[in-house]
Amino acid sequence: MYDDTIAAIATPPGEGGIGIVRLSGPEAGPIGARLFRCGRQQRVVAVERLASHRLYYGAIVDPADDRVVDEVMLVRMAPPRTYTREEVVEISCHGGPVPVREVLALCLRHGARLAEPGEFTLRAFLNGRIDLSQAEAVAGIVSARTPHSLDLAVDELRGRLTQRLRPARDSLVETLAYLDAAADFPDDEIPSIELAPALETAQAALAAVVASAGSGLLYREGVQIAIVGRPNAGKSSLLNALLRADRAIVTDIAGTTRDVITEAINLNGIPATLHDTAGIAESEDIIEQMGIARSRQALESSGIVVFVIDRSRLAGPEDEHVAALLADRLGDGGIVVVRNKADLPDAGDHAAVLDLLPGVPVVDVSTRTGDGLAQLETTLHDLAIASSGASTDPALVTVRQLDALRRSLAAVEAAQEGHALGLPLDLLAVDVRAALYAVGEVTGEHVDDAVLDEIFSRFCIGK
């Protein structure tokens, strides 16, 4: 199916120090030989015979007119020690957009096909170098937004998820083999196994991964945090303080922020997106009304809400109005109250507001001096972990993988119930087979072309 040669630019678009064009397939070497001239003498060489995994200096030349397109470094990598387990040639050009496009165009003109998104990684999977969970971990590495997210993705690339699922898979294979044999050959002496312990092994392994998947999704997808409050409470100042940069305009004029400002931060290892919102209050200004409507949307869609109160002023009806809005979601997600302007004298009691939000953590912060910011970040981190299902051993799974694992766990639990009720072995085999098939959807043993297309279409071209 994939017996042709593909090519693509493997580095991000734009100007940079280097740009790489990657070829993979049986004609990678011959195509390179048509274009590459080795050394300062620009000798014609058989690229397919060059020593593997060694850089060669030279130039890419257009054979039509011998025009030098760029000075390059070329490496030929012989299978199976390549990313795709195919013949691979990588050409390192100068990092401008024109040189890499010109080199890619020559590769396509001389026999290569432009790679589809993710096709290099797809070939690595189809050729058995990695399983499907490792292939999806590649996307996790590329999209990692914090060092901790990167560490987890690298662990998955090294096969950690497959290792964690191996006890479940091995137990299900053994159980299904026994159930099928016992059902097909009832008169023969089939060596029996203890079904209850085997199913318990599978159930425990799957349940452990599912339980830690929430934290894994948190590190992969991140958490949305809305900063809300009445006008001029200090929301934009808090955004700037958390970013350690002046991103939002801050003035003493109420209503300065009229739209949602969105920025990303590293929340102690968790990717987080902050949404600075317009102050929630009654207004006849049509633009302010639109901003307030967007604030409400951000509040509803965020996993955590930071409610900012001006500590230097007495709480008013607008503060109580915002608190009443948040009280409706007390059981749905994390809320933290920030009493801002802690560097100024405390105006007094905010009990009327805080009583509407019982049990919600309260942190005093000064965006001017930075006092309390570290405590706030820790509080937000802990709320994010708690809302995802705390786990000290997160599994960095995708939504697709988690769905398959939940179906596998449900099928194993159905088999356990059936075994306890004394159901026939052939009926138990139906559930065990479903559980094993769902595990195979994660590792790639059981996956159809449509699923593969969906997974790899999210990759960038060149990966």
C-alpha cells in the first residue's frame, strides 16, 4: 500500500537556522543522487550507497540547468534503523522558506510524492517500529506545552502505556483462548484456568489506567481558567501578574477590558489558559454588554474560575451578583476567591460575598508586590488536579484512547458479573473478546483505516 517514496518539509515554516526536507521510501536514495552533488568539487555520488547515518556536505543542483539551489548537508539512513524503517534521506538546507520549498519541489519533480499529514509516523506504525499508542505520543511531544507534559509524552513514546496495559492484554488473551477452546471442544480435556483471578488481573490493570487518565488528559489538554469579577476589581492586573508581563491594559477607569483576553501559562507543570474577562455588571453600553456576555460564556466553559474581589474596598451588590452566579456551579468545577490589593489597608468584612461560596479557598494577593501569587498558583494547580481525578502516576492518553479503555473495562466487568452468575463460557467469551478488541484499539492491533486516517490527519506534514 505504501510502497512509493514520499517527501515533505520536516521543519516549521518561516525563517530559521535550518530547514529540513525529508524523503522516505525505496526511491529516496536515487532521487537524492539526481539532485545532490558531494563536496566542494560537487561530485556525483550514489546516495543510496553512502554510509548510513553520516552527514555529507554538498549542494542541491537542478539537473535541468545545473543551477545550484542551496548548499546543504545530506544524511542517508539505511533501514531498518530509520524513523519509518524505510530508506530515508534528509537534506538540511538554509532555513529560509524559499530554499526548502525549492529543494522539495525538485524532489517531487524527480519521483517523490508529497507526504500526507502524519504519513512518516503512519509508516513507522505500519512497518512495526512503534505501536499506535507510541504514534499518538509523537503528537503529544510536538504539542507539549510544559516540560512536565513533554516528560509524560516521551514516556509514552517509549511504550509506557503499552507496558501498563500488558497485564490486562495477556490475561485477556489467555482467558479468551481457554473460553474459545472449551466452547469449541467440550468433549476434550482442555487445561482449565481460574477465570475469576484472570479477570481480576485484567480489571485491576485497566481500572488503574482509566483512573489516572484524567490527570493525563489534564497534562495533555490543559485547563481553562476564567478570571471574573466586577469592573475594576483588578482582573487584568492579576492576569499580568500571573504572566509576569504587561499583556492587558490596566487603568483606574472601570470597564477598560471589553473583550476576553486569552493567554497561556505553565501552572506548575500543567498547561493552563487564562481568560481575562470584562467586568460583570449592569450596563447600557452595547459594547460593554457584548463583553459581559462573553465573560459569562468564558465562565461557563472554564474548568476553574478565579473570582477577584478588591480587598481595599467594601463588597458591593456587583460582587454579590458575581458570587451568586458562581454559587450555581459550586459542584461543577473549581473556584478560588482572590482578595486583590493586599498591599493596601483591608477595608473590612466580605462575609456577605464569601457566605455565598462556602468551602471555596480564599487567597490574598497583591499584584503590585507579588505577595500571594505563589500560593494562588499552588491553589490553582491543586484544584486542577482534584477536578481531573488526582493521580500520582498520570497516563497521558487521548480522548479516543480513554474511550476505548473505558469500553474495555466495562466489558471485563460484564464478564466478571456473568461469571459470578454462572453464565455459559461462550457468553463470557463475547465480553472478553470485546475487552481485548478495545485494548487493541489503543495499541493498534485492532484498528480500521478510518480511525488511522483520523489520528494521523491531525499531524503536521513532514511528521
